[in-house]
Amino acid sequence: MKRTNTFEVVPQSDEDGELLRRVLDASAALWNEITYERRENYADPDSDVWEISEYRSRYGGTLGASTVQQIERKNREAWRSFFSLKKKGEANGKPGFWGNSEDGRELRTYIRNTSYSVEWGEYSRLEILVGKDLKDEYGLGHRERLRLEVRGDPNWKEYDKQGRLELFYDEHAQTFRAFQPVTVDDSRLAQPLGSEEAALDIGANNLVACTTTTGQQYLYEGRDLFERFRETTREIARLQSLLEEGRYSSHRIRRLYDRRTKRRDHAQDALVRDLIERLYDEGVSTVYVGALTDVLDTHWSVETNAKTHNFWAFRAFVNRLVCTAEEYSMSVEVRSEAWTSQTCPNCGSTEDTIRHRDTVTCPCGFEGHADLTASATFLKRQTTVTRSMARPVCLKWDDHNWSESPRSVPNVAHTNPQVASVGR
């Protein structure tokens, strides 16, 4: 099973910090040259996008031959992905540049699995290979590597194999970070505590509404997160309108894009971790997720489209969910949830129900929380197990954690006291 360790990297001196920055900057310059050459080849019908110049002689002294090879390989992967998406009609642009020398490059590199080592312990450290020219300039020995301090507590300190290391400077947090792919033996995974099931409704305003066969419900609110995302998007558009003709971006715009993405990903990563751990404690072994197409077909609008595609990044979210669930040997299945948000759980009507913001009502007398009702209905389609619903747990994001709100939503409210509640 493949997993990723994420940790902070700290140079042990100002000189080491300068050396690391030079490695990352040279990597960005190399990436930009390869990207420019491939873009030129792509525009020329007589050229081959895969044929590029030899860069090892120019950058090997700074980066080392293996790092030059890894950046070339990563760039090739980006172009293959572009062509694959283009074939499906989903491509939204050719691979881009990592900044420029005028506005500042994006400091990033990729290091081959044999060209770095990580030691975990009280004083964890990372050692990476650098080119001979930099070794000579900074006084490193022939076999010596740049040694950096590691901060953080990775999930996978014991693994069978390590993959290509991604090392970059996080401008938002003003620190260096690393992503280390690792292969972990399946025997280290936790096993489900039971055979319960859960269904997730992906909402336009509430990120996730979840119902389990144990009778538990969870609601992760998303309005504040999306509003911050939209504010940043508006600021990006304003800055783009001020650019000189022929320019499409700037250092400030790229930083806003990066900040917007990292803020969203951080919240979604934390949501997935919080939810899966809660479901594991409930004994859940199978999680059902509603298909994105159902959301768009039923509730399409410019705002909903922006939430599901740009803010939600549905495919990336499901990948995070699958990856985290695997740690607990839980399976994730994407299934149709068509009409669940418009189906009355009391009489089964889909035509007479009315949804207003977070509430769904039916002439039969039913009134309840729309997203929680949808997740309960979605779950009923997957299983015959039904239990009484507990009071839902409402969770809010505080930029660091998902915390239970003191004003959790009621399970359901009824205009007709004779109507049974969801799940009974």
C-alpha cells in the first residue's frame, strides 16, 4: 500500500538554507526551460514534444545528474497527463512554469529515492544529494550530502520502500516542506471493528452529511470555507484585470492561487481524517459516496458548479477519502445518489418536496434537514439495516481542526407530530 509522509524541513544554518534555496531555484529554472522547449515543440507541427535538449551537462553540477533526471521525468509525466485529459476533453491548459526570474520562481525539486535518506528519532534528519559544483563551493566532501533537520511526526516511520521525494518552499507558511511517498506492508493497517456502513452526501453548502447504520449522523459545515475561497477568487480576478496586455499572471496572483488551494486542501484533508476516525470507532467497514454527476444534474447553477468543481475538487476529495480509509481497511464505493435530496423519507414523494436552503419539506407533513435526510435516504438504498437516528453532530472548521459546534442541528423537525423521524 502506498502512503505519503509529510514533514517540515529546517536548514541547520544560514549557509545550509542558502544552499537549499539554490538547489530549489535551479530546479525551477530547469523545469521552466524544459517546459518552454516542449511548448515550442507543441506549437510546431513539424516538431516532437518529447524530443528535448540535453540538460544534464548544464544543471548536473548544481543539482546532480539524478535530480536532473527526476525533474525531466516529472515534466514528462505532466505532459502525458495533459494529453490524456485533452483526449477526454478535460484539459484546461498546457503544463505551466514555476514562476520566473523577474517575479520569483517557485522553489521546488524532486529527488530520486536513492539520492536521499531520512532518519527518524529524537533528532530526525533528511540528507539530500547536491551537485559537485555546489559541494565544492560550500565545502561539502565528495560523498557528503546536505543535512537538514526534520520536524513533524509522520504516520509511517516504518516502510518497505521510499519513493521520489518532493521538496519545496511553502511561501504561505514560510517554511520548507517535504512529501515522501512510501510503500507500507498491509499487515500494518488497522482492521475494521465491525461491519457497519455509512453514506456521504456531498452538499453545495455543507461539505459532507453522513449517516451510518449505527444511527449516527455527522454534518460538516462549509459556507464559511467557501466564502473565503470565493473572496480570494474575486481578488485574483481583480488583480488579473490590472495586468498589462499580454501578461496573464504575477507573483502575487500565483501566491493567492497557492494560498487558496492550500487552505482548501488543509480543511479537506482534516475533514477526511476526522470523519474516517469517527467512522472507524463506529465499526464502519464500507463507505458510500454520492456521484458528482448527480449533484450537478439535480442542482446545477454557476455557484454549485464552482463549489463542486473548483472548491470541492471532488475527484481529489474521493482520492483522499479512499487513501485514508485504506489505513483502516475500509472500502469506499462511489454510487448514484440521484433524487435523494428530493425524496421524502416519509411518503417517498420526489415531485412535491420543496427545498429551501438547509430544509426540505413535504405536503405529507415531513420537515427535516435536507442534506442529512439525503444521506439517510442514500444509505437506505444501499442496506436493509435501519436504526433510530441519534442527534446529529455538527462540525465547524476553525482553520486548524473540525470541532463539534455547541448548536448542533436537530435531527428532524416535523409539522406533523404523527410523522416518523428519518431512519425509524
